[in-house]
Amino acid sequence: MSIIEIKVALEYIEPAVTRTLQVPTDIRLDRLHLTLQAAMGWTSSHLYMFEAEGAT
């Protein structure tokens, strides 16, 4: 299994809020969502949008 490291940053927040996560390269988007929720301490009650290299 290959692992990638991703950096998550909240926009428009000062001071910056970031997390660095290591996830499998084949992680499904629904599992990535749950991983991000856990990393940020959220309970699926926030609006969210995925963006990669400018594509949403």
C-alpha cells in the first residue's frame, strides 16, 4: 500500500489552521471526508468543499 501526505488548510482563518495527514493513495473520497472530520475535530456539521490544483 502506498501512502501520500496531504496538507489541509482552512482559508480565511487567522492564525492559520492546518493539518498534515498521511493517507493511502487509494483512499475513497467518502473515507477522506471522515478522516478530515476526525483530524479537525469536527462532527460533520460544517460546510465543506474539496479542491485539488484549482479543480473543485
